[in-house]
Amino acid sequence: MKKIKKKKKSKLWTILTILFAIGDLIAIGGFVLMYGPWDYFQNLFVTTAMKTRSHKYLAYVFYSEEKVEQIMNSNYFIKIDEDVNLDDIVIDTSEKNKYKDEYEKELLTREPGNDSYKVLDVKVGNAKGYLVAIYEPEKVKLIRTKKFNIGTFGEKVTTMCERYGGSVCINGGGFANGLSNGSDIPVGYVIDDGEILWAENNDYERRGDIIGLTNDGKLKLMNNATGDEAIEAGIEYGLEFGPFLIVNGKSMEIHGMPYGVANKCVIAQRKDGVMMFLVTEGETYIDGASLSDVLEVLEKYGAYNAANLDGGQSTSLVINNELINSPNAIAKKQGGRYVVTGFGLIP
């Protein structure tokens, strides 16, 4: 009996030794990645953490304030300092007899029985993505919660989209407070039916980057504008967010990974008026897409104007009342995160 116990004890000790060794290897590997000579992982980790609302602290767990600032300063973009020229957009979303390239053909060739939109599976960097071509841009409108700042968590995009009768919807702008499930307090301006529904801190003189839609279905991007200026420029539906990725055919200059890699959500429009929703997915904050990855896909499919929307766990693509993408495992199971605004193809 004593020998059997000794053998069992020896076997248990061997297993524990192996587990400790594996743990040591993981710890060493993590240390090398965090503090080794490879800038890529450091940039990836810090920029992604710093662009989240509730996980900024993770960057400071591993790095000093000076190191975080150094990394953030080396990952940046140069803002496009001009507004969209609506006259450049001449709406003609019909199928063509001749296409410029394979991407245009793929985008504009209709699916049988559906002349409203088409969903393309795309690769965005290493992330899975969905590109929706919308052939009726005049039907793209703002969707939103019924009311703002009443002490709730906002609404899921699936709920909003169904209430509006939309066939395709995405999330839109940001929300305040940084609650895990979102809040019903928008960040920046919200414009609906040509009226300012929300101005942050009730400051109607404040300026921000406004993503808007005109009545005839054109995407209007305005830098440093007030809500009143946006309405005067023809914006009927709009919200404040960014950055603007493409303006009048000019792509934003990006250095490094200023927004890290995460789920991304974008609204864009081609010169022929075809509206595009681009959504990427990933289960964690390190397996999504970068802004450069997103920009590359937008350029391939001919985006003439494009703006970044709220990403991360808020990222939602809803088609026929179903959440198509996976923001992450938890958000997917819950049917998406609670948000305050979005855009949808509304009949």
C-alpha cells in the first residue's frame, strides 16, 4: 500500500511540475512580447487598450505613463481638413454593362430578387468582415432610441431596426458614462428630420465632426461644424463621430495603428451614390481590423466618402432583424450591445 501511495504521489508531482513549467513558459512569452524589441505587439496592445472606454488601465499595468504616451504619439493619423462636396456624387446605382474592375462588378451585380442591397463577405486584414452595398441611398436614415437621457441602457440595434421597419441597420455614434451595456446619453450631436435632438451639455455652439445624410441620399461629412451649420448644409439626419476615412476621394494618411485592432463599423458612399456599410468582427480586442485594413477594403470597392462609426463591442450589423456579426461571444449571445444611434435602410 505504501508503494502505491508513493507512485500516486510521484505521478501527481510530475503533473504539477509540467503545469508549472507551462505556466513559466507562458509568463516568459508574455514578458518577451510586452518588453521585447518588437514594436508591433506593444503598439497593438497599447493603442487598442487606449481606444476603449473601460480598459485604458491595461496599458498602464504593463507600461509607464511616459511609455504609453510615446507609443500613442507614434501611432496617429492626419485628419482630412475639408468637407464633402455633394456635387461630386451623381446618383446612378444601376447595374452596368461594363465594370472598372472585379470589385465594382461584385458590388453592383444584383442578387436575384433583391434590388435594394447586397451583402458581401470580405476579409479586412486578418478579420472577417461584411460589406453591404445599398442601391437605394435615399432610404438610408438615422435610427435611434425613443428618448435620450432617461436613465436606461439605450437599445440594441436589432430592437431599433425592427421598430423602424428597417431591412439593414448598423450602429452609429458613441454614448456617455462608459457603462458595460451602454447608456442612453449620446456623445456629440444627434440630428433627426432636420432638427437637433441632442447637443452635448446643451451646448449648441460647440463644434464637432458630423456624419450626415441628405434627403436625396448623399453622405455629407463636415469637419468642426455646429449642428445648425450641418442642417444649413443640407443634413437631414446626422450624428457626431469619426474620424473621416475618405473625403472627396482622398484617403486619410495613417501612421501605425492609431485605433489598434478591434471590431470596426463604417458608413461610406461611392461616387455613383451606392451607400456602403462595412462591419468587421473579432472575439477579442487583438484579432480585429486596423484603420489601415478598413481603408484598403473601402478603396478597393470605390468609396468616395467614408467615416468611422463606434466600434468594439458596439459594432452591430442587423439584417432582417438578425444580428449578423459577432462583436464578441458575450455580445453575440445577448443580441448585441445597447447603443443610442445608428443608420438603417428604411422603407
